[in-house]
Amino acid sequence: MPNSITVGRPTALIIGASAAGLFAAAALSEFADVVIVERDHLPDGPVPRRGVPQARHAHVIWSGGVLAFNALLPGLTDEVVARGGRMARIMADMVSRAPNEVWFRRFLATHHRNVVCSRDLLDSVMRDRVLDHPRIILRENTTALALEGNASRVTGLRVRTGEEELTLGADLVVDASGRGSRATQWLIDLGLPKVTDREVDAGVTYATRLYKAPAGTSNNFPLINVQANPANPPGQGGIVLPIENNRWLVTLGGTRGGEPSADPDAYVRFALGLGDPIIGELIQNAEPISDITVTRSTANHRRYYEKMKRWPDGFTVLGDAVAAYNPVYGHGLTVAAQGAVALRDILRSTNITAPGTARRLQRATSRPVAAAWDLAVGQDAFYPGATDTPPTAVEKFLARFVDRAVATGARNPRAMGALLDVMSMEKPATRLFSRDMLLPMLFGPKKQHLQGPPLTEAEWKAAVQYR
């Protein structure tokens, strides 16, 4: 690899070649020489990697993520499309039932677009772009052991490579190691207090299987999404994601007492037994081309690093290491990219080594974290046993308001645009209280809600060969 460190430039160490780590590397390469410390060996091409077990399941990149992706790595989504991915229009290319069991109309007027592809393809394209940068070095098969420094400043990272332990010095260490981050304990070891955290666990299990796309379908076949209803536990839902190489990636999910299994016959029965049987009807005669992968580590878990009274210079935490979400909401990758954009924007006006820079970075990158957290917890907190702290009166009011916003957006394109601005993480939640939402909500005109999934006759015939 031609990458090399330049004498005199600051050095940034990133823990983990996760999506958050790769985005952080892209952002930091503008200001520093970057070393990514990765415990695994990264694969070549769009194939699974051991350190990303959730990659087997459906991933959708909302339009706020698309904007952040391309801000960090211009043309990235075009490369994904060139290699088999797709930009899907929201809602025109989606058949989606909301958590309150309202079917969305397939409006054409909104500008929002999703990136649709396998996680393996997306990761491969990101790795190729980021690791080709001359100021970024990858150290594979290297495990982060502890932070070096003290409660005032982190100066580097102690690592293990094979049988050797050594210390790597750095002006900034970024933890992008994901759900399994050890940053909380590392900060305690430096003499700092334990960070406040919160977990909301709806007890969701996901089961995913790949199918060969029916011969009559094209790359433009819509995404099919039946979302779980927290008001009717156990919450059960699923998604059919048409991805590259003429495949359907099907992910089913269920909360405690209603989990899907890895049994092939039970898998189809589960899909047919959802609040609407559309997913089961689509896959019951489709050809499976993989085993069923099951994942149970789906809790929402947030660490409030930005609220700590003391924070060391030279250290920042990003991505799932700050907050990990129930994957059903599809916001994790968007938050990772938006966090890296926030990091880049701060460093364009602040020296990476200046006192207080790391605290500013931590606070700035927490904003997209908070937005995604509110969207996820606003649903999951209502499942039985999800949290020791029951929803507050404010959270209950907001949940009811969001239900009304969804019901309004399902039949009004102006309201749908406002709803998607928030769900896509392009704009803050205050957008839901704009004229575009409130006027249709209060005064109409109001079309009747759809009585079933808006799949066209031609799409039905192409997918199941009969109606």
C-alpha cells in the first residue's frame, strides 16, 4: 500500500474500520495523517466480514445519509449504483405500512431517495474509496487495548499485534469500534467518572434469508415494508429489499414472544402471519438461495459522552460506540456519516490539537445521535419490558402526535414531504410542526386511507405469477 505518514502533520488514530471509522478517516484525512487500527483482516470485494454480524440483514440508507455520504466521499452513491446498487424514490418505489398500520400512498412529488443494496456491497465501495487515500494507513489484525494519557489528555493507544504489544502516539484518537466499545472503562481507567447511559430493548429478533428474484421482476421492483406496531405486542414486521445480482434480501423481525426462527417452514408462516400477508405471499413460492441468519443483539443503547463534566483532549467517540439503534429504523449508517461531517466541519475552523477541540467534536457529533435516538426510542419504549423507565407524559404526547403525522402524510403529499424530511434525517423534528404538516393535519383535504398495500397488478403478476 503506498500510504505513508508525513512528518509534521498531526496524526489521528481510528479504532475500527467500521462504517463510522471509514467515514471518520475520510473526514480527518483533510487535517491529519490517519491510521485505522482494525482487529480483523478485511476482505476484498463485496463479501461478508466477521466483525459486522448485522450486515446480513436489510439496510436502507435514508436521504440524509446519502447527502452525508457524498459530502465526505463525493460520488460514493454513484459508485454504489454503478456496481449494482440502486437509488430508490421514497415513496414511489416503496410499498410500506407504518407502525400504526396505515399504508402509505406511493407519492411521486418528494425529492427523497434511499440507497438500496447489500451491506457487503456498500462496505466494499467505502473501503475501496477510503483506503486508497494516500494519507490513510490501515493496520489490520491489531487490537486496541487501552488509551494512553491521563484524565486531561489522551496521547495515544496501546495495541496488540500478534504477540507484540506497543503504543501508538496520536494527536487524536477516535473510537469507532461499534457496540462492543470499551471506551467507558478506558475513561474510568484514566480517572474519569462513569458515563451516564440508557438502554431501551424491545427484545427484537431478526431473521434474514436471500431469495432469487422472480424472473418477471426487474431492478425497479418496489421495496416492501410491513412495520411492527408497538401498540399491538408482540411487534412483528418485515422487509423485502431487492438488491444487486437479482436477489431479494428478506428480513423478518419480532419482539419478545413473537420472534421469527431459523426454521425454513416457520419462516414463511411467520411472514404470512404478519398484520398483512404480502411478504409471505411474495416469498412462499420464491427460490431461497441462502440459509436463515438470526440476530438478537438489537437493543437501543446510548452513552451520553457529550454530557460529561470533564472530557480529555485528544479523544472522541463516534458511531455505534456512542449509540447503537434497533436496526429496523435504518439510521445507524446515516448517523455515522453525519457525525463524521460534523467532525470535519468543526476541524475546518479549529486546530485538531487545540485545548477543548475534542469536547467540541464530541458535542457536535452528538446532534445526529440525538435525532436518531428520539426516532427509535419513540417507538421501542412502548414495548413491554423495553425499559425500566416508562415513557413520560411528553413522550406519550409526541408518540400520539407522530401517529397523527404519519396518518396525515400517508394521504397528503405536502405532509409526506415534511414527515420524510424528519425520518430521512435531513431536518430536525421541529419540521413536523411546520405549516406543511399542521395545515393538512387540521384542515385537510383528507383522502381515504388505503385499504391494502399499493402494489400494482403488473407488480403482483411479475412477483408471484398469479393474483
